[in-house]
Amino acid sequence: MRRLDYVDALRGYAILGVLIVHVGQATDFMGPTWWGARGVQLFFVVSAMTLFASWRERGDGAFAFYVRRFFRIAPMFWLAVAFYFFLPYRGAHGDGAVEWSLWQTLSTAFFINGTAPQTLIGTVPGGWSVADEMLFYAIFPLIAITITTWRRAALFFACAFALSLAVASQRGHAALGFLFPTASRDELSLFAYLGLPNQIVVFAAGVLASFAPAIPKTAVAKRAAQLVFAVATLGLIAQSSIDGGAMTRYALLFGSAAGAMAVGAGQRLINRAVCHLGRISFSLYLMHFALLVPCSAVTIGFARAGALHFGATLALVIIVGAAMSTATFTLIERPGIRFGRSIACRFSERAAVQIAPA
């Protein structure tokens, strides 16, 4: 699959959002930065877009898909599991290690922590998003062979939209309590918000947006895309100032913006620096939690508080995190990606030989 710069750029802005909110938390500058948490939803939209593009381009079936996805995620994630197992995350302020259990660690390592409220957060900070990704991967082939037109994608989005609203309702919380009777109220509330049943609408927006690249790149289409992108951007700014928790609205806005970029809008936002952050974003996402406290401690010596402390810490986290993540991307992620592709190719070649006419 050929690499598209706008995809890397979207991932780059997504990881910047995540860094902004967590650095804001670490420097007591959370108020103006909480909107960065929605960078995870932008990741989900881009993930669904690229998965569908890859599926249609490769056409080598579910097994090859699972192999490639596993070796794309597992090597770096397992390194993070081991790291945070022996050096538990102590929060953005270093104020006490997050509690974990053996089952929680095992469920995280096997990517099933997203199936229950008690294990959702997992051993790796931010691991809930990886859990949602892996659960989406599990059902993706069924979705991909079913959704073959943009109309079906629109229907899927509508169904996911309704599911998200249902999960967020009082009846939805009651249903989760029935399914998980041993979970606490806080665990149920967090699961209702961060779990795949609520986040699926964001993936569905990416599925719908994946049909945008097929739109002919005429002058009229590009102007329309620029208008959609401008409206979606303004909508994101307005939404972030009103309510940070409505997944349905962010799904619609991020999906529209990503689809518009696929048609040619937002080209001025694409540059080498943000694209590089996008390429190393998975490593950077997993590693940046460990940098928050030490980077904040370094910068507080000359930037005591407020916006200056936040800005200095953010810059240091980006610089150090990017350097470390570039190394792990090169030494761990890339070899895993190549290995997964080689296995998938071998399987596809054998399958082609077996079904070839005698």
C-alpha cells in the first residue's frame, strides 16, 4: 500500500493532541488543553480509513490481515507492557503508582483488557485505546466484506451512531451493570465512555471516510472538500469549547475533515515534521507517559508555572520523545511490520497455489 502524506499528517496532529493534554495535566495547565484528548478519536478515524484502503488494495483475506496487524502492534506494545510492569506508571504528577493485578497485566498483553470494565485501563497507560483498536481488528474482516459501498458505510455509521447514544444513556449504563455485576460504578462509567461500544462510531466515521479517495479530483470536488474541511475545523473548535465528551459529534467532524483531506483539502497542514510524528506516533504514544514527570521536573527550574512551564515541558517531551520513538520505530516497529508482511505474503502465495487450476 502506497504511503499517503495526509494520513501521516493526521496521525501527527492526533499524537500532538495527546501530548498536549497529558503535558497539560502534568504541569497543572489542564483547563486550556483538555481538548487534546480527542486526538485518540482522530487516530481511530485514520486507522479505519487506512485499514479499508489496505483491505481493498491487497485483497488477501482475513488471515493475512490478522498477521500484519498483530506484528504491527504486538512487538512495541509488549515492550511497553514489560516496561510499565516493572516500572509502574505513577501518573502525570508522579503521585503514586497505578494499581495492577496479574490478570490485568495478562489481559493487557493478550489485548483482551477492553472486554471488561475491570481490566479496560490495563497495565500500559493509555492502553484502553490499543484494546479498542485490537477489538476493532477482530471484527474488521466481517465489516470489510459486508461494507462494499459508501451507502452501506453510511448505514454502518448510522447504526454505530445509535449504539453510541444508547451506551451513553441511563439504560445503557444499566445494561452494562447487568452484564458486569461485579464492576464498580466508576469502572462501568469509564467503560461506557472509553469502551468500543461507544468508540465504534468513530471507527465507523473512518470507514465512511475511506470512500472519499474514490471521488474524482475535479476542481469542483476540491473546492467542495475545502469547504467541508473548513466547516469541520470550525465545528471542532466550537465543539471543544462546549463539550469534550460527545463521541458522535467528534466522529462526524473528524470523519468529515479526514475525508476532505483525502480529496485534497488542508494541504497546507502537511509538512515533514508533522508527517514524521505521524509515522512514529505509536511508539510516541506508548512512551510519552514515562517522560511527563522527568521533563516537567527539568523545565520547572526555569519555568515555574502556567503557560511557560507547559510550553517548555511540551517542547522537551516532543524532542526527547521523538528521538526515542524514532529509534524504537526503526529497531522494533519496522522489523515487526516487515516480518508480518513476509508471513502474510507467504500464506497468500501458498493459498494461491492451492486454489490454482491443475
